[in-house]
Amino acid sequence: MKYTVRILALALTLFTVGACTDLEEEIKDGFTEDFDPQNPGVGVTNNVNKAQPNDGIASAFNGLRNGAAWHGSYFSVQEISSDEAVITQKGGDWFDGGIWLDMHRHEWTSVHSALNNIWNDTYGPINECNRLIADGGFGAPQVAMLRTARAFLYWRMMDTFGRVKLVTVPGVDAPQSTREDAFNFIEAELLAAIPDLPDGRQEYGRVSKPGAYALLARLYLNAEVYTGTARWQDAIDAADMVINSGAYSLTDDFGDVFAPDNVDDPEHIWILPFDEATAGGMNFSQMTLHYPSQLTYRLAEQPWNGYSTLEAFFNSYDATDERRDASFLYGPQYDVNGAPILDLAFDPADPDGAPINYTPFVNELAPNGSRQAGARLAKFSFKIKGRNDMDNDYPLFRLGGVLLDKAEAVARLNGNWSHPTTLMLVNQLRTRAGVPVYTSLDATEFLAERGRELFQESQRRIDLIRFDRWGSAWWEKDAHSDDYKKIFPIPFDQINAANGTLTQNPGY
């Protein structure tokens, strides 16, 4: 993979350090003395990030980044409530009032701050879309883009909370909708906007017809969950509009789709532009790497040592699957010069001692999760001399995901997970990943394959619900049959502020 340091197991003799010091202070003081954190924005990759169009609607599209790749909002809730990522309590680190333990165990409540953050982070850009549409002065393509962006945001709200207010006019409140009403609104908005959207590939940071069709395909794929009525053929038709546009192709190297220099990747259909100097908000390196991993990548700031993947999810990848090494950082870790990096505050019970070894095995969720346990989230790969904010653009929709959407819809429509079209589409991704193609499939294996392809793209919760696996048991989480937990509670703060116009979801 280009411009990425992926350091795995090496045959080195490690030694144990008996003394403990304040590691965070030592690294901060010693490392940043001779490294200017005011990186010019290109690190060592010479990555050139494109400017977004000067079309007057950037304020709305910039808001789509809210919570998508930072801690404590949409990304965190989608990932930590699923079976692909976890934040363990590491003694005094990462307890955070227990909210991430609750999220993992499906014991959340309406007062959890991350849920309130999602609400605010999403309605902010919705309101900006409404303001710009009402202000007028834009051409039909820009208005169509704003309506499509607003539809995307309402899809996230409807998927997360079920019953929301479909506000479309600045300063004018709306009643709380049913989930089906929200679905119908989103569908109608997209169908109305598509004729005025640009054809072909999107301008950087904007959306064109294929992006709207990709959203429609995802909407229809989940229609049975949202409304009780399946829309498999509609999902196929929408996906075909993307696939047959000829505007996109699978990137040869899976890792390149998510790399720091992934501007204009041929697989990207609709992206969120992130840039360490001008478009912050992607903090994956901080969220997942251990504190001394600052020395591996010469990062401007010390990471936070929070997120890792579950051992079972990591082990769902074949050892030869190129997506595994492109998605996770695991094994013994070294600094940029090849010397082992050490956790001088290591837990004496840790068999690895001070040398940091990201083991797929995680000893416990709480209260004493090992500080170095768990393969780390590295799909959006890390740049040498990177800042707190990363350069990698985030694909909301990409061709690989659309191929899987169509493959699933075809299988469900025909009642056959081994349908030739399903196998053909999935095997395109298997071939790129360097693993044997399927000759047959079932629902369980399809879900696993979808997870391997879409890890860290905020899809796993949605997929587990659609495959009726949301209530299943997984590591440190008991099975439950609480269907009401397929949506989250309306945040308590929002109900309090709504003067009786918002009511809580059933079950909460």
C-alpha cells in the first residue's frame, strides 16, 4: 500500500522493562521537541487535496462530515454497537461514564451523550440545506444536490432514531413523523432531485446522479426493515443505474480506496473530503492507536488508545485475504526506525510486558482491558507525520458497496443466495482480495463477506439488523430479543427542548 507503514511481526529479541514511568508525558515531551506539529498539510506523501467547487453550497456539504469519522457521534455509535469494533475500559482509561460499555452491551439510554451528538450533528447540516434552498439564487443542479444531501441526512436520522421531524423550511417546525413517512419523504426527494443532478462522476465533494441512485439502492435494500414492505427489485434497478453508468470501476488495490492520497479514486461515488489542514474531522489514528504508536508514524499528537476490533471479527478473514492487512494493524509494533515501541505503564498481568503487541485477542471489556489488546482499525491508513486530522477522503458510497447491495437484493428476490448474478458480483470483490471465489453462498456467509468488505464504513449495525442478527450474542454481549433496540431512543435533551412535540420511541 502506498505511503503507509504497516508493521507486523518481526523476528526480533524483545526485552522486558521493569520500571514504570508516565509514558504519555515522556512521549509528548521527548518526541515533539524536534518535530514541528505545524505540518504544512502534505506530510511526506506530497498529497495534494483538491478544492471543492466554488458553488455556494459548501457549507451544507461540509456538514456531512459531522460525526462521520470522529469520536463520540455517528461513527462511534454505529461501530461500537455492532460486532466489529469495541472500546474496552482500560483501568482508568476510556470508562467515560460507561457509555461505550453500554453501547457494546446494547444497554444504552436516552441520556447517552453520543446519541444527542448524532441528533445535533445531523440537524445542523439539514438546517443549512434548508436555509440555502430557501435563500434561492442557485441553479437547478445545486438545488438538486442540496435536496439529495438533505435526503441522505434524513436517511441517517430515520435509520438511527425511526421517528423524526422532517423540517424543510427554516423556522417552521414539523410534526414527528412515522418511520414509514420518513422513508416515503426520502424516496420522493431523491426521485425529484435526480433529473437535475449532473450526469456521470461527481465534482469533488459533491453528488451526481449515481450518488443519488446509490443512496436509493441502500434505502430500498432496507425497505422491509423501515416499512415492512420489501423493495428488492427497486434496489436492483437503482444499483444498476450506478453500475451501468460506466463512471466507476473497482480500484486494483483495496487499500488504495482508503489511503491518504485517495482523491478521485475510481471506486468513489460520493465522498466526504477530509484534509488535515483545511477539512478536519477524521481522527481514526488518534482514536485507535496506542499512545507510543506516535513513534511509529511520527504523528504530531499522541493517540488515545481507544478502538479495536473484536477477535471473532478479525478471525473471520482468511489469512490470505488482502483486506485483512489493509484493514487492521496487528502484531508487535516498532518505531519509524524499527525499534520496538514500549508501554512503560503496562499491566503486569500482560504476558507481552512493555513491548507493544496488538493481539487480536482481547482479554475483557471492563474494567481491566489490556492496553495493547485488539487489532487496531487501520482501513483508513495512517500517514507518516500525520496530524490529529487525517487526509483520507471517506466514501459514503463506493462501487464495491453497490455491487454487494445488488448481489443481496438479487439473492433475496430469487430466494437463492447462490444465484449466478449474486456469485458473479461478490466474486469480483473476492478476486480483488486475493481469496478463492465462491461456488455457493448462504445468508450467514454473505453477511460475513459484506462485513469483510465494508468494515469501518458505518454499515455493520444496519446489516446486522437486516439479517436479523442484531439480537445475537457476541463477545461480552448477551443475546436479546428486544426489537425496539433496532432504533435508538430519542435523546432526552431533545425531548426536553421540544415542548411536547417529540415523544419517546416505544420501549425506552
